[in-house]
Amino acid sequence: MLVKIGILIYGYFAGALIQAGYWMGKVNKIDIRDYGSGNAGTTNVMRTLGKKAGIATYLLDAFKAVIADILIHFLIVPHTAIPEMLLFLYCGLGIVLGHNFPFYLNFKGGKGIAASSGVVISLMLFPKYCFMFTVFGILTFALVAKISRYVSLASLIGMAMFFVEFLIWGFLGWLPLTGTSLVEGTVIVFALAALAFIRHRSNIVRLVHGTERKIGQKKIKFKYAFLRRLEYNYGKYKCFRSRKLGLRSCFTS
């Protein structure tokens, strides 16, 4: 149990400290959480800073899970009887928690999709049919995104399918987990999927109301929204300055 807790904590700090979206914003001299959706994840970085920054953010957030799992493979697995896949899943859960709730950013991070995809990718290291997690994940995401044009919907369906696949693979005996280890692994995968849905609450509301932004949607509306927000903030600033100077007039908008 201590090993599992230690791996979970290790994963949390790996996920929190390698906060790619936040650091990408700092490189560009902004706090990415003050722009767009206010999220420090791949999609917001791509929409705010461009495709190159978005791709770099995704790769860093995804492969921090892969690299962390490779270190576990060489440093921890030889010294414990706990199944390697279970250790990977504990580490993955920690990474997603750290990514979503980084301690040094007031627990305001990303939504965990890129980090979760890294957990799925790391399962390719296992034998039999585990590589199909990644294959099905990519196909599911691509198909839903192509048909619906919603990144959020594709991400959520992809995470739901990961949980369903894990259940089926476990039932068929295609996973290197049995008994209690299989139960623990299933609970962790369910937690990963649940976290994705919890972090996408606002996206789900917008999907229901048809206001979620689609892939390739023109930015003109968002440009006007940005200008309106800028005007509002300027009005607040003038109001603040008027009060500081003891003036009666206060501009509001």
C-alpha cells in the first residue's frame, strides 16, 4: 500500500510541475488562464497562442505520463511484486490529479485530457491487446471530432470508451491484472473517466445548449466578445480611478 501511495504522490508532482499550458503562456509573457476559456489545457493554448504552441503543449502534457511510467518500469518494478500495469495506473491517476489541480496555481490547471491520453499511450508497453487502447482511442476521438466538430465531445466519448474497453479487456482476460489488482485498476480507470466529465461540466452545459465552440469555427464573434470585455475592464478602471481621486463621476459600462 505504501508503494501505491508513493507512486500516486510521485505522479501528482510530475503532473503538477510539468504544467505545459501554464509554462507555454509564461514563455509568451501571459497567464493562459486569463485568456479564452481560462483553462490551462491544450485546446485553450491552441486557440490563444496558435497551433504550434498547442501541439507542443499536448506533447509535453501527454508524454509526462509516458516518461514517468518508464522511470517506474526501471526503478520500481524490479523491487516490488505489484503488477506493473497497476503501478502505471496509480501513477497516471496522480498525474491527472496534478495536472488538473496544481498546488502552486491555486489548484486551477487543465482538464486532464492530454494527460489521460498519455496514460493510455503508456499502456502500449504491455503485451497482447493493450496497444488497442491507443488505437481505439485515436480512432474514437478522430471519428467523433470529424462528425461533430466538437473537441470536448470527442474527448469525453474517448474517455468513456477507454473505461468500457478496460472492462471488456479485463473480462476477456486480456489484461495483465487479476483479482484485486483488476478491481483496483478498473476503479482507477473509472476515476480517470469521471474526472474528465467533472472537469468538462461547463462544456457539457454548452453542448446541451448548442453554444459550444466547434473546430474551425470563425473567431469573429470571439473577437467582438474580447473587445466588449476590454471595454468593460476599461470602464471599471476609470471608475476605480475616479473614486481614488475623489471625483463623483463614475464611468460604467
